[in-house]
Amino acid sequence: MKIKMLVMDVDGTLTDGKIYIGENGEVMKAFNVKDGYGIVSAKKQGIMPVIITGRKSKIVEERAKELGIEELYQGVEDKVEVLKAVAKKHGILLDEVAYIGDDINDLGCMKVCGLTACPNDAVFEVVESVDYVCRSCGGYGAVREFNEYLKFCKFGG
């Protein structure tokens, strides 16, 4: 199986899941440079990076732009519907999609994708259902680790 698309959740996967809200309402999230490198590396392998997240954030939009992620979907209630539409748009079979997420709202996508993973600190139901459990926690390089797994296990590029 060759993976052509890598779909990622944000909170708890690309971040540690913490959302910082200041007294003036500003929201902050922290992204790991290792994950950024992994995403850029996936693109070089011919794997299209996609973000599908339930929350909406200008910060995520900026990070996606910085990494050259053109397929960004925020405020999504039905992740499976969006995943199927994006795959169809690009002529990619669901078996050619890798998905990494950490929580219950990711399970639907995980059931239809060819290869799945989660950060080490994902919820129990997710850990029990994925193909690969990263050693890294969300926000601490799990996405890069999964990309390296794809690369070295000959799923990508």
C-alpha cells in the first residue's frame, strides 16, 4: 500500500491539547518544529498533508500557511464527510490515506483510512483501534514520528 495523503487532527495531535486563553481573550497554542519538519518531509515524499479539525483558529490557519498545507478544514463536525470529499477531490482512495488523531471524534476517520496512528497520550479507545501508537505524545513530535514510520516502512514516497 502506498500512502498518498496524510490527514492530521490538531488539538492533542499537532499540539499538546492545551489552549491558552489570556485575560483579553487571546488564544495561544504551541506547535512542535519536529512536526513541521515531518510535514514538509511528507510533502517531499509526495504525500499530501491535510488538516481536519473540530475547532476553528487563526493560529492553525497561520501554521498551515507556514508549512504549505493547502487543504485545511476547521470547525468540522463530521470529519469523515470532509475526509471523503478531499480524497475524492484529489482522486485518492481511502486506502491510500494515513490518519493521525487522538480523540473520540477521530475514530470515524480511522475506520475508513488505510493506515492509522495516534500520539502516545491519546484516549484509550483510539489507542486500542489504531495501527501504530507513537512513542511521542501530541505536540511533541508524534506527527513527525508517524511520517518517519510511513517512510521507513515503505508506505510513502
